[in-house]
Amino acid sequence: MNYVGIGGEPGEGRYFVLRVAEKEALVAEATFESNGCIVITAVGQWLCQFILGRKVSLLTQLDSNDLRVLYGTVPEGKEYALFLPAEALKNLKPL
């Protein structure tokens, strides 16, 4: 993996770690790690598929509102399932 982005703080509650492999400026592979519920797991699985083939440089521009529009709504009280992945995208940095 060439990039990593973190939302939240691992070891300090909920978190979302996104790892991305880039090939020719496009996402070739994406994985995530989270200690969250099934909602954030579903969002993470969707996100890893959604970003495949997209420019890494554009991913940092997505925010939680964009994810809400693209993914859809999440149950009340589970908004972190969109916020943490969006934070990880915004924090995506090369290794």
C-alpha cells in the first residue's frame, strides 16, 4: 500500500484506517480497518469498492456530506460511520 489515512484515533475509541495502493495515479487496491459496528463496516466495504480506479489526488476532497449523498443515509446515532471514513480520506498521505 502506498497511502494511509486515519479517521479517529486507534486505541482511543472508534477509528477508521484506510490503506490505498496506487498504480499509475489511480487506486488499484483499498483496504480498511475499524473497530466500529456493522454500519461502519458496510460503509468501509462500499468505500473500498467505490474508490477503485479513481485518482488518489481527488479522494482527499470528499467529505462526510459527499459520502452521505453517494452511500446514502445511516441510522441515527451512527453518523460516525460516514464521518470517520471521510476523515481518513482527507488525511490520506503517502507512506
